[in-house]
Amino acid sequence: MNRLGFFVSSALVLLALLGSMLFVVDQRQFGVVYALGQIKEVITEPGLNFKLPPPFQNVSYIDKRLLTLESTDPEPMLTAEKQRVVIDWYVRWRITEPSDYIRTVGLDERTGANQLSRVVRNAFQEEINKRTVKDLLSLKREQLMTDVRTEVQQAVKGSKSWGVEIVDVRITRVDYVEAITESVYRRMEAERKRVANELRSTGAAEGEKIRADADRQREVTLANAYRDAQKIKGEGDAAAARLYNESFGRDPQFAQFYRSLEAYKSTFSKKSDVMVLDSSTDFFRVMRGPGAAPNPPRR
């Protein structure tokens, strides 16, 4: 029984010892093996590896992926014309030499990012001091980012290399400081209101002009239509009168009969009309018959 316990405990110790000697390096990381505080080996390829058990050797990991560092300092910078501007930027960088990086910066990637942020900001400040706001907003901004990238690359590869590579430097925003921005917005708002009022006034004047012209054209059109209607009516009345004269001249008796019928039609237009007339008057002669003689005049 004691021998079985001894074998089990020995197996567990061997497994623990073996576990402390084996380590896996991920494809996204560098594996750095330390021996008594000194870098013993840097493993760049992923896989299973061996080392001495602690405290003889230890292993640490450093990210080998492409990293992004964004600006966090809102402190304004001065341009060539002494304008205060705030810029937002980001840097794409990666660790290429873990040994140099650890010796210069350390194992903490955040510490390296903070140091790199200061270097990038100083480079931006130096380059922006040489340029105007117009340059920052034009196609010359591309040259600015190229110059900053070159300066940062030289800084991290100086006499004491950081073991990093600067892949890209980009500006995401260029803006005035808040006080100037508020003033610019107020001026822009006042200018837009002035333009809007001017457009409204011009539109109102054009509207009145269009309405006046439409009213004039309407009056002219109505007058011309009335003139033409009266002309046509006059011509029709003249033609009708001519036809009446020609027809009545051929048969005066028919003409008198027709006129009497028209008079009756106009007089008795409604059933409710009441007229009090002498039946012997000439007005009803047609009703009395075709051979009726006219009434003698009264004395």
C-alpha cells in the first residue's frame, strides 16, 4: 500500500514537473524564455516547446499582431499662423524584435503604447507648426502624415532601438478648439440666416411679380374674350336682324303673327302671372282669329 502511494505521488510530481517544463506559444504571440532574469530564447514560431522548470527558467508572452494606438490627449496644437487646432490620429504598429522591445520598453505593452504616444504627439506638433490650417485640410495632409511616420520611425530606431515597426500614421480629425469652433458656428449660423432671409425676400418679390403678371394676363384675357364675344354677338344680332327683315319683307302678315306669338310667349311665361287687359285691345287680335278686324278707336 505504501509503495502504491509512493508511485502515485511520484507520478503526480513528475506530471507537475513536466507541466512546468512544457509551454505552448500561440501564433499571435512571441514566447520569451528567461533564465535568472536574462533573456535566454525568443520563440517566434507557434507550437509546443520545452524549458527548465521554475525558478531556473520562466516564459512570458508578447503580442506579435498589428496593434492600433489612438490619440487620447485633447491638448491643442499651434499651426504656422498660430491657430490652435485639435487633431485625432491613430498609429498602426507591431513588435518585430521582442528582445529589443523588452530591453528598451519592458514586457508591458501598455507602457510601450504610452511612450509611443508621446513620440507621435511630438512629431505631430513639430510638423503642424510648419503648416497652416489650409494645409491640414487639403491634399498636403497626406504629406504631413508621411513626414510624421518617418520621424516616428527614426525615433524608435535610433541609437537604442525599440524593436517595433511603424506601419502607418493617420489623422482622423482636424478641428479648432471649442471656443473658436463656437465662434465659427455662430458666424456660419448668422451667415446662413442672412442668406435664407435674402432668399425669402427675393422669393416673395418674385411671387408678387408673378401674381401681378398673372392678374394682368387674366384681365387682358377676360377683356379680349368679352370683346370677341360682343363682336360675335353683334355680328349674330345683325345677321338675325337681316334675316328677319328679309323674311318679314316677303310676308308682312306672317311677320306680324310671329311677333305677336313672341309677345305672348314673353308675357305669359309663368302660370302664376295675372294680367288685367281689355279683351278688345289689339294685343289679342291674333287670338281672335285670322280675319278679325282691328278695334275701332275709342272716343
